[in-house]
Amino acid sequence: MTMDKRYNVEETEKKWAKKWVENKTYEFVETKKNYVIDSPPPYPYVSLHAGNFFNFAYQDFVARYKRLRGFSVLHPWGWDCHGLPAEIFIEKKYGKTAEKIGIEAFKELCEKHILENIENIRENQAQVIGMSVDWSKQYATMTDDYKTRVQKSFLEMVKKKYVYRKEAPVSWCVSCHTAIAEAQTDKIERETNFYHINLPLKNKKGSITIATTRPELMPSCVAVFVNPKDERYKEFIGEIVKIPFFGQEVKIIADEKADPEFGTGAVYHCTFGDKTDWEWVVKHKLPIIKSIEENGKLNENTKFLKDLTVIQARKKIVEKLEKEGLLFETKKTNQTINSCERCKTPLEILIKKQWFFATTKLVKEIAEASDKMKWHPSFAKQRLLDWNNNVAWDWVISRQRYWATPFPVWYCEKCDETIFANEKELPINPSKKIKKCKCGKNALPETDVMDTWMDSSISAHHVSQWLSKERKNRLSDLRSQGEEITKTWLFYTIARCLAYKKKLPFTDVLINGMVQGTDGKKMAKRSTNMILPEELFKKYSVDAYRQWVGKSMPGEAWPINPSEMEYSQKFLTKIWNTSRFIEQHLKNGKPKLDNFADKWIMNTYHALISKVTKHMDSFEWGLSLESLRNFLWHEFADYYLEMIKYRIYNNTKNSDESKKVLKTILSGTLRMLSPFTPFITEEIWNNLYNEESIHHQKWPKTEDSDEKILKQGDDLKTFISALRTWKTNNKLGLGKELSNVVIYASKKNVEHFTDDLKGTMRIKELTIEEKTAGTRINEKFGFSVHKV
RNA sequence: GGGCUCGUAGUCUAGUGGUUAUGACGCCGCCCUUACAAGGCGGAGAUCGGCGGUUCAAUUCCGCCCGAGCCCACCA
């Protein structure tokens, strides 16, 4: 087959994306040398975003590289189906909620939508970018086998006491009606009123002025705190305050955490304003007075505020305080509050019975595990450790929602006994099965469901099922993910696998940075810097997009760069044309290296293999791709091809050897490029070598390169460059013949390449003189053109 | 406020304790040389963020400062 004059990008990329799937090119066949990738299962209810594609390219670089290095690569694909974001999406799209149409009907709707969308995303997005995935190893977290695995691990961890249920403060979204994990909270900054309120002392005259943004929590006040070093309040410590309207008598307590600089320096402590409040409850053994209910309204403890929302209650109590003359001052202040990541409603802290995963118990183990892993880049580890060391509360794993994996649990309506499902019953929806307690009474199903991260944090365990035997110390080899989910997916996975299996989930962690817009800011859906990857595939090509990703380094923020993609696109043309040239001069066999140019380029090529191999092994994409491109374009094409044309066109001495060199180097370079640009390399391979897929070939072997020859090659290039400059300055075409040229150099430095220089620069007669004269090039060399 | 990363021609970027600091885009000039004008060749363009320190020698190592990005904490 003769290669077309132009590379038809669109057609070729479409063709191979389809063929690879049809031919099962990336099928996993287990051998002794397996490489397992724990890849991030994307959300299948919406289209993939720029961050997904960036990460996909990262995984795929590794998968393809390891395959060439002789590993059987298990590169599966998962879909992370459950969760609140999915519910919100479905509610909006179909205008139906679980409350309106019933939980089961709503779940069916979710499942139907997701099934349809999975097909769509796989064909139109995932396969388009050429993921080298074994599509028979596809999993979805909503299927029975996955849910079984999640429930089984839950039961196991209950046994091992890593999972427990207790009353504890949780961040609660009154709008989504669910507890929210720390990781799923958002900060919003807003201006609010800072109320300075006088609280009268019980046993003394006078009052203490506290500052609060939450006056409506006054019915829940159980203490007042001041800093022990605060001179203003020294005499108040130990005094009793009588709370207006509600009548509690609370103590004034000294605690370091009360900041003298903030507000009035005196804080009234309520159930619950913030995290410090919980610490104080525990430390000072304070009572709890609930005042806010799940729906966000105040309860009977709040007397005249009952049934009001937080906002309404605040207004009412402020009015009352003003009337009674207890409101000392109202100031504006800027405040950052925790809000629900999805609906932005400010979160309340409530006391609830929830299921918890004991992440705080695992802090040490997680740190030790992270020491056993190789981190790319190394600073990514610090991010995880920072988070690990700062986790204050255990992970709340229950959600008061619907579309998620159910807890396989019932509670006795009488004796409060917890009843767990048998392993054989899994997966189970407790609402669909009646259980009896051993006391004979009925048991009620748990209606809470699991946090979605409970599903995805055992992905490493799930993918390990495709190995005939689970490995001893680790479940998979590589985790490739974005830095933004360090504190969730990465942290939870390590914690879960340690708690459940006492195994490392993986040994290598590859972190990709954030995709930025052309403005250097994080690319966000709602921001104007948003560019869809699909637009880039269309405007440039997938291979160009993948090169843009390939130019990045692990952990680095990476801005969309159109000029980089244009360059990448041109590089594809360069590969294509270089290959077309070689196609005309194909010659098989191992070259015999008599000619200097041949020796030089082969040595350069060997140095390249070593360099690229080293970089690929440490996932340094940018350096690998850079070296490959520079070699192919600026050494191989710009110099070597020009150096040998005179021989292969005239069929002179050694021309066949050069042709063998051409084929050898192109073949190896294509293979090394194939992880980055799988489409064009496959197409050329198919045209030129007509063998099996390039993606089933072997990575080129590293061989020693001779430093001396590389240096001599530089000298030859120096002469070529100098003569090119001379021709340009004298307005001569580069093809113009020069009849007589003298070069000044010591003979031993140049004699090995004079034939190459003559041929490349079309010099008829070339003489060497030891004495430096004529146009000086550098310390060693000079030249003069005597006759054109 | 804390942590991490980064700062190299107009723009993006490689790299290094020691010759003339890499490559690309853009700009200028020459050339349709039988792979390629989506190209080739050549040229101009950088006090390597600033200030100190270590050193015979710093763009490179250290400290401080300034600027950018991301993450965390910003509370009553």
C-alpha cells in the first residue's frame, strides 16, 4: 500500500478507534508479568469534562508503555454511578424526584438514564481518545456484583471495628436533607452581622459581652468561653451567666481556643456552631441542647422560635434582644462558611446517628502505606499526608438519600439490636426484606444509604478480581488520578484497602495536575475559560491533544495551549512525510555501519532510547515526548535525511545500509511515540510494516552509544550549518553545487566525515588544510568557498 | 494565615554549580533542494522574578522578599 500524500487525520483516527475495539487489540490475557491499573471510574450521567480527558491520557500513556515493555496490561474501565450529584442531575433533567414518584421508581429512572449514557460516553468520548482499555473488563458501581463487593466489605469492616454507628455531630444540608462529608463541603464567603450581646451575670452585677453571628442558637447555649490570658475577663472565669429568654445558667470557662483578638474575646458556646464547639463539648463535658431539626427549622427547645427557619429565627431574636436592650452592638463582618458543594446551602451541625468509617484510627497506617508507595511527583505524597494528619472526624459514610448502595442492616424496633445481612443474601436492599430480631419483634430496615466514595474506594479491590489469584501485598500496580481528588478517592481507597484487606491498593501513584484555561486559571464548567476537549479533537486531532497532555509533567497545572497543539499537529505531518520518504527507500535487515553519518545517527538513536526509557519509567511524559520530537524532527529529518540523499539517490556505496538505518530508526521511534500518538503510529506501521498492531510490538532495546561519535556528529553538523549560512547569505539555494571548498581543521578531527560533508553540501572538490584561515566557525574550524 | 508547585526572549518551554543557556510559536530575510510551503535554511530577540548568602565560580544550592496557580484553615 502506498501512503497518501496527505495524512487524513479525521478518517484515520475514526478508523482505528473503531478497529481497536472490534479487534480487541487491548484484551487482557493474564501472564506471569501483569500490570494492573486502578483507573478512575468517571460519572456516567453527564458528559466527560476536560479533567477526565487529561487524566485518561495519563493512564493510557502508562498502559501503552507497559504493554510495549512486555507486560500484560489490565486496563479496565469503571463507571461511578451512584450519588447525590447523579440524583440532582436526574431530578433536573426529568423533573421528577424520589419524593414525588417513589424511591424505587426514581432509582429505576436513574439506572435507565445511566445505562443509556454509558453507551454514549463510551462510544463518543472514551473510545474516541483511543483509550487502550479492555472493554470486556468494564464495571459499573450500580451492578449487583459491585454492590455485593461493597456490602461485603462493609460487613467485614463492621467486624473489624472500622465501621461503627453512633450519635455524632455531622455537617448537615437542610436542603438536600443529608449528612455531608467534610470532603464534599464548599466554602462561601459572605457578609454577615456580628452581634455583640450582653449576657447578665447571675451572682454579680453586670454582664459579659459576647460576639456571635448565630444569635438564634441562644437556646442551645451551654457555656461561655474566654481566653485564660485575657486580662479583661480574668475575674469572670467561673462565674455563672443566665441566658436571657431561655433561662439556662451556664458557666464562664477559660480555654486557649478562645481568641482574644476576635470579636469581644468572649464566645458563647452552642450546640452547634462550628467544629471547635464539638471539641469543647468533649473536653469540658458539656451538655447538648438540640435546637435545629433536619429540615432546618428550630424545635421546641427554642420556645418562641419553634418552627421558624434559621434566618427567620435570627431576625426574631435580634428584634427581641434590641427591645430588651441586650444588643450592645451590630457590626458587619466577612465570614466564610461551610456550605453544601451541590446546592450551596449553608451547612448546619447536627447530632445524628450515622455510620462512620474510622479514618482517624488509620492515620499511622496510612502514613506508613504512603511510604511504601512510589509517588509521581514526590510532592503529591505530602498533600495526602497533610490531609491525613488533619482529619479531625471520622468519615461519615451514611447519606439520607436514595440512589446509592444500601446498608445491609436492620434495627429491632424494640430492643435496638442491629441485625446484619448474611453474606449469602448480598446484594440486598433491606427495605425489600423483612427480618425479625432474636427477641421476636420486627426489625426495621436501614433507609440511609452509603456515600458514593464507599463504592469507588474499593475500585482497586474490584479490578484485582481479574487476576486468577489476588496478589499478596498489593491489589493493583498503579493509581492514576487528578490531584483534586487526593483527599477523597485516594485517601479513602488507601484507608479502605488497609482496613479491609491489609493490603496496599497500589504501589505507584501517578497524579496529574489541574487543567487550566488559556488564562492560566482552573478550568471550570461555569467559567468563560471552558473549552470542551471534543472541540480540540475536532480542531486539531486526538493525537495532537494527546501530545499537549504529553508535554506536561506529573502534578503540574497545565494550561490549554493552542499553539502547542498547532505544533503537535505539524509534528504529525512531519512524521507522516518522513515515513513517506522512507517508504520509497525500504530495505530490511540490520545495517552495517561503515558510513559516518549512519554511525552517528545510530548512536544518537541509541542515546535517545536510553533517555526516553528512563523518563518513561518515571512517568516524565514531557521530557520523553520532547526528546522524541526533537530527535525525529531536528536530528533525523533535518540532518540525517539530508546527509544521505546524495547516496541513496545515486545508489552509491553503502546506500542500502542507510536504507536499513532509516527503517530501523523509524520503526523504533514510532514504537516509542505510540503511547503518545497511537493513531498515526498505528496507521504508518500498518502501511509500512504491514504486521500486527504497533501496540503489540516491543519497546526498542537500549544499547550503548559512543560519546566520541556523538561529538564528531556535532562537528559535522557545525560544518553543515556554517555552509548553509554561507549559501543563504550569498543568496544561493541549498541545492546549489559548490565546485571548490577548503575547510580548515586538523585532519584527524574531520577526515571521517568529509565524504558526508561533500555529499550533503554538494561540494565537488573538498580539501582540508590544517592552518585556520578563511571564515572562522569556532576555535577548531574554519572554511572558505573558493569557487561556486 | 499554613502547605505544595511555579517564575528562563513578546508568548510557551528544556536544562545545568563552570565553554556561546534548549526547543517551539510569533517576527525578519533567503529558498518551490525529486518526503514535506502544514516545508527547509538562516537571523534578530533573555541583566534565567528581586535582594542577600554559601562558593574560586550561582540561572542552578540556601535565606528573605515580590508575583502566579492549586489545596487546606479562616471560627464564636
